[in-house]
Amino acid sequence: MPPADRALLLEEQACFALYAASRAVTDLYRPLLAELDLTYPQYLVLLVLWERDARPVKEVGAALQLDYGTVSPLLKRLEARGLLTRSRQAGDERSVAVRLTPAGTALRERAERIPREIGCAMGLDDEGRRDLIRRLRDLTATVRSTNTGC
């Protein structure tokens, strides 16, 4: 098949390869997170708060590259489970702070094995995992800064 005819084949699409890889990796997380009774998006929220607790909702959304309308229901579900609290900031009534509860903090210890197990399942050691992350971040930055007028 001539290259021009191959251009629109599914197997030639970088977007589909990324999509399929993302789904496959997310599927690796599912059984590990089920043990913690978490969804993948909830796990991401907790990762942000385990890194630094007591953040404004806006900051949590920014870290996850999610808008308020997407992150707010995640926070509500985690709050209903007793893993975090949401409260108005004293200095700014418009801003809501998110804080881990003791149960949310304690869950971190149970989750510590997940990155290592995921790396192993992907066939990556720590160096390979860090290299993959760097390359994906570089790709994301390039795509976000590129004008599609190629």
C-alpha cells in the first residue's frame, strides 16, 4: 500500500496508539485501586493531596489539568467516604480548601506499592519509568505549544 493510502489507517495514528496505551495502563490500576475502594480519578486526587495537603480546589484541578466542574464531584465522593474535607478559606470566602482526614492520610501507606507494581507490569524499572514520564511530559508540552499549521 502506498504511503499516502496508509495515512488514514488506524494503525498509523499516534493518537490511537496513545489512547490504547492509556487505557491499558489505566486497566492495570483497576484491581490495585479496587483493593482501596478507589477509582482512578479519585486516586489522582489523593496523589495531589498526599504530595501537599490543604490545597484550594482550584489548585487541585490545576494539578490534575481538570476544570472545577470535573474535580468537584470527585471531591464530593471522597468527602462522603471520609477521606477528605472541604471548607471555605478564612481569608477568601470564594475559595474552598481541601484537606485530608486521618483516614485519607492513612490510605497513603496502603497505596505506596502501586507505582512499583504498575512499573513492573509495564516492564519498566525505576529509570525506565522516569524516562517514559519525561518523554510523555515533553510530548504534552510540545503539543500544547505547537500551532497546528505544520
